[in-house]
Amino acid sequence: MAQKPLRLLACGDVEGKFDILFNRVQAIQKKSGNFDEISLAPPKMLNGRSIRLASRKGEVDTKKCGSALVSSLATGLKPRYHFAALEKTYYERLPYRNHIILQENAQHATRFIALANVGNPEKKKYLYAFSIVPMKLMDAAELVKQPPDVTENPYRKSGQEASIGKQILAPVEESACQFFFDLNEKQGRKRSSTGRDSKSSPHPKQPRKPPQPPGPCWFCLASPEVEKHLVVNIGTHCYLALAKGGLSDDHVLILPIGHYQSVVELSAEVVEEVEKYKATLRRFFKSRGKWCVVFERNYKSHHLQLQVIPVPISCSTTDDIKDAFITQAQEQQIELLEIPEHSDIKQIAQPGAAYFYVELDTGEKLFHRIKKNFPLQFGREVLASEAILNVPDKSDWRQCQISKEDEETLARRFRKDFEPYDFTLDD
């Protein structure tokens, strides 16, 4: 007979507002039944039993919201749920695994959830209800079963330094700061984006030939199907092109020269240049009083297209843009999750997996794993909405096409404006 799961309710910092908390809990229990346990702040970890942690201000790096002690405990204890409340905001990270694939025995995943304070004026989530079966009562295979959106462990350490309690990042990790816990305070010399030390051999490796498409492609630069009059800048591995039927005159695409379907499939040198283009475009648009929104839809597409849309600062804040994406996602029953700022999307999505991904100027990232149908124009619809650019008639690119002569004029103008920022002209 299967063990009946415990129904638990975790709560953020009460701050003395017990009346608000009790009224809310009573309303929930009246609707869905009683809970077996209600756990209040300070932060805690759950493995099927509670482990309360100290939360003294002296242990927290208030500048970076980090706690080396809690990071070390999370690494050693491997909780199934890890709750935090010190930052007074709601955040739910994608679950992470507690073992190295093919090198260690499989273990259960961990879910990290931060909760806001009770009765906060922003109405951020401060209660989290969930069900859990104690570990000792679970079948071993069921316990270690990994969720489909699991990521690598953000606290990964080398065995030698783990034994003396020093926090470091694994060589393959480039994350400088995970949510609330900064493990990079004493990081050594950085590695290059290719994974080699910056002082490696003076003889650079010859670039590989870009992968070729199996058939005609509208975006492979060498393809005769490419509308080359829209191309505004060409790098070593990537190029920029004006978007056909763009949301604005300076709506551009970052595209790999070779045939890659998604960011997840890019080689290291291509990723490096993509990031360089993104950073350069952010500086360019900032100088013109605009935010920069980047999104990718890896669904019913064959060649990677990173959409880069400028949004006038006078129109919206980055919070407005983020809220617009989340609100419209909720209205369309799309689960749009926030992922850690410095995380690599390759940790979250496997090659061939369908997904939608958006990145803001602040570094905030939202991700949706596409399982069934997905609205093809979702990214455009959000940005074209009245809340952001207020051009709802441009939500479909096919309704925004202009003549080739006008496209050529816009392309010449963009090339001229972008030239002072063109890193491809550097020696």
C-alpha cells in the first residue's frame, strides 16, 4: 500500500502579521483541507523532516545575498526542498541534481524556493503548499527519479576542497552568482569561453567548417535563399540582419553563419560571438535610450534566430516588460519560469528539445519548456501589446512587410548607426 504523502505549507517571514497569516491559512484549509504541518521562517530544509537553520544577519553577505554556511549545508545535506525568506521576495529555481551523471550514484533532486514576507504590499507569494513522502518510506527508484527540467548542481565543488569546506565552482561552471548564494568570492583565474586557459598555446586552433543544412535554408549565410540586403553586419561565426516585418525599424536578428537549430546546439566559439553581439547591441541601444529584449523560440524552426527588439525606456521599465511576459503567459496557460541570471541554458534544455526563452537587459531570464502546442508569435505579441510598444497590429510579422527598397533604406541606416560599435572592425 502506497504511503500517503504529508501535506505541508511553508511560509515566509511573518513579521508579526499573524492575523493576516491565520486568515489566509484558514481560507486555504477551508477550500482544500487541513495541512499536516505549517513551517514558518527562518529558512529551512526538508528531507522528510525539518532542519531549521540560523539566519543571523552576520552570516549573510547583504551586498550579494550570499551565505557560505548555508551553501555548504545545502551541498552536504542535499535537501529535497530548500526554503529561504531573508530576501523578502518570491523565487522558485528549477530543480537541481545532487550527483554527477555517470560518475556517482543517482540521488534525489533539490528544489529551492524563496518566499516573500507575509502581507507584502507587492502581493508577492509568501505561502507554498506541497506534498511530500518521507524518504525512508519511498521506493529507491522513485526517490531518485529526476524531473524533466532538472539542472546541474549550482554548488558543485571538487572533492579535495569539499573536505575542508571551501566553496568553489567546478571548472565547467561559469556562474558567478546563483540566487542568494555567491560561491565565487575567491574564484581563481577565469577560463576562456572555449574552455582553455587564457595562457594556452600561441598557435590558435583553425576554426571548423560551419555545419551545413540538409536542404534549402533561409538563414544560412551561404544559402541562395538568404535575403542579403537585410544583412547589416557579419562576424566570424555570426551575423546581424534586420528582421523582416520587424516590430520596429531597428528590430534585428542574431544568426549563426553555419546551420544550428538552437542556442543549445552552438559550439563554444559561436556562443562566445553571440554573447559579444548581445553585449554590443545592449550598449548600442542604451546609447539611443532603449532597453534591449532578446528572445528565442526553438519550436517549428530550423535555424537559430535570436530576436533582438529595442524598447524605448520612456515606454516601459524592465519590470514592466517582465510582468507583461509573465501575465500573458499565465493568460495562455504557459509556464514561464525564471532561471538563475548566470545559468547556462544548456544546463536546462537538451539538444532537440523545444523551448521559448527571453532575456532582459537586467540579465533576468524567463524559460518555458514547450511540450505540446505553442503560439508562434508569443514573443512578438507580448512586446507589441499596449503595455509595451503599443503596436498590437504588428504582432504577426506577415502583416508588417514593407517594400524591398524600404528594407534596403533601413538596412543602410542601421549599418551607419551601428558602425561606431562594430567590433568586427577591430584588429
